[in-house]
Amino acid sequence: MSRRLPPLNALKAFEAAARHLSFTKAAEELFVTQAAISHQIKILEEHLGVKLFLRKNRSLLLTEEGQGYFLDIKELFSQLIDATEKLLARGAKGSLTVSLTPSFAIQWLVPRLSLFNELHPDIDVRIKAQDLDENSLTDDVDVAIYYGRGNWSGVQTHKLHTEYLVPMCSPLLLNGPKPLDQPSDLANHTLLHDTTRRAWKAWLKTAGVRNVPANTGPIFSHSSMVTQAAVHGQGIALGNSVLAKPDLDAGRLIIPFSHHLESKNAYYLVCRESQAELGKIVSFKNWMLEMVEQEQQ
């Protein structure tokens, strides 16, 4: 004997409409149109061969058959919700693999990771530091930190830090023979570059500085290398104020000029849409967003 399972979308529409006694409220809850709810109810009634709703005095009522059917499936929906919540709760434990660039790992995540571990001792965080291409959320990764403009398809994204680039250098340079009183004094110092020289060129242009050559100075493949070169007095970096915060707070770096360049790119926390509600991912996402909000304030 075959099992006559009704269309699940139609069943979901019926449960919501019967609970609210309103097609409009059911449509709002399920993020569809009222016409779509009405269509699904018609499909279900044709499948079952019974009338489920009556319209009377501009109100919606359940038929006797509809009332009995709703009482039966209401418990089933409640059990389904409970089972899903239990599954997600189990997902709040275990290992969580985070993929991100070495610079973001070294300069931001690793120094703060103990705070997450204290809050969530049941989640074993595994760091996978690598140079990421866009859309490289592989099967062995739960969460990734992407750098870009947030327009990736098929994933859920949460913007972390807006990137502000500011000049930063060792305080030793201020006491050296070459002053750093104004941006034009950069002409007497070595500029340190991250990947390309475009950032320094843009900063100098927006600062109105014309006498500083931006086509010279060493180029590093990671921003953490640029920061360390600046800490050791090898030149002046144009660094991310958030990632360099530990060195700035400790006095290993100082910001000689207040003018900053706001980047079009930013760091984003990324996960698969199908796993966005998994407990361990939600815990890590909420922690990161809270940390970012505190630091931005």
C-alpha cells in the first residue's frame, strides 16, 4: 500500500493559515504572497478531496474536516520544530574549522581566540590560514573570512570591519634625523607596500600630497609583514587600523598623520546558507560580530 503524503509546501501553508485563520498573516510568516497561500490550499484540498476553509462575513473559518486535520498536524509540526532545535543544539558542539588569510589570523583572530574559547569550551576551533580566492569555501571549512566587497553568491555574509588605511610607523622614526611633521615629509622616508602600490598612491592623492614618489619601496605579500617591517623601523606602512590595533595600543607603532583612506573592500564572515543556523556557527558568528562592534565603538 502506497503512503499518500500530501504536498509539503501545501501542508505548511495550511498549518500557518489555520493557526492564524488568515491567508494574509500566513503569507507574511512564510514570506510569500496571499495568492500563493490560496493556491497551495487549493492544491491540498484537491489532493485530500475535502474542503478545509470557509469564508463567512469577511472572516476565515475552518470546516469540521479542516479543524480536525489541523489539530492532528499541529502536533506533528511541533514535534518537527523540537527535533530541529535538538539537532541544532547538538551542532553547537564539536570542531569548527575557520579559513582565513594569514594576516587576519595573526593580527586579529588569534590574539582574541582565548576569549571565544572561554565562552564556548565545547567548540574546538581549528584555524586554516591560507590565501583565499573568492568563493573558496571548501567542504572541510565551516566558516571563512573573505576580503572583498561582499558580493559573493550562494553564501551568507556578515560584514566585519570597514577598512580604514592610515600611515603608521615606529616611534623611533620621529626621533630620527628626518622629521615627520607633515605628509610631504614622507618624501624623505621609505614607503612600505602591501601587495601593490595602489593604496599609497590613493592615500597621497586624497591627502593632496604631490611631491612623494609612491613607485618605490618594498612590496610584501601579506599585511602582517608590512606591519612588522614598520615596527622594526624599516619604513612607513599604510596599514589597517583594526588589524594593527595591538601594535598601536602597545606603542610599537604610532600614527603620524590623521588623514585616512576608506577602502571599498572589507572583511566579511562567510558561511554556507544551508549551515547558517548551525549552533556552533551561530556562536562563532555572534561572538565575532560582538567583538567587532565593541572595538568600533
